[in-house]
Amino acid sequence: MADFNPISEKESKDFLALSNLMETAKFEEALQMAKGMLEEYPQNMHVYHNQIGALEFMVSFDYLLASKHYYIALENGFDIDTCEDNIWEAAEELYKSLQTEDGKFNAIINTETQGFFHATGLIERYLEKFPNGKYINEANKYLEEYKKNR
């Protein structure tokens, strides 16, 4: 992880409280707290975007939104290996969540663009960002499967 340098004792205490909420599975409350901390402590946005991404993943299963926060965390200095793992997990979960029982695929509406977002959208974005990434073989397997079952 990139350095976490709290600007105050209050931020240190808030971060500990956030960690405690997550450890006790109070994810909804933790999500709201992390969003507030992002606004209050923008110098550590990389940390809070990563936390928000994880919480969106766990609370709302919004893999698209989780991925967005992971990319922002990456762009602002969060550990690249951790971000790659998180980004891939969101891409894979979105793909699986959009696959129907008969092997076909649904799409979702991207609330930001109002356009359709297909099952492979996050996988393709992963491959653009990490062309030699750890999950390239899995990504290509999913792309082939999607092409066959579309």
C-alpha cells in the first residue's frame, strides 16, 4: 500500500474506527464513514477510494462502482499489486454475475453513461491497464467464452 500518513490524531482515530467497523462486519456503516473520510481527508484519497471500492463490492455487489474506486486508488498511489488483484476480482465477479444459467449473458446499464455495459467490459479494461497482468490467461479465457455464448 502507498504510504498512509494521517494528517491528525483525529484521522488516525477515525481510521481505526473504520477498520473496527469493517472487522465487525458493519459494512453499511463503514461505507458511509469511508465516504465521509474521503471528503475530510483528501490527501489520503488512495486509501479511502480503496476502502470504498472494497465496501461497494461487499455491500452492494456493485462491481462496476467498486472497480471505479480501485482505479482511482491506483491512479493516486495505492499499491499496484493490491489494486490489480482488486480490479481483477471486480471484473471477474461482474462477468460471472451477468452470465445466465444457459451460458448466455445479460448486460447492465452504466448509471454514469446510461449505456449498456457488457459482461466483458471490466475484463477488457483490466487488459488495457495490465496488458502483462497476473490474470491475463483467465481474462482471455473469459473473452473466448463470451464470444462463443453471446
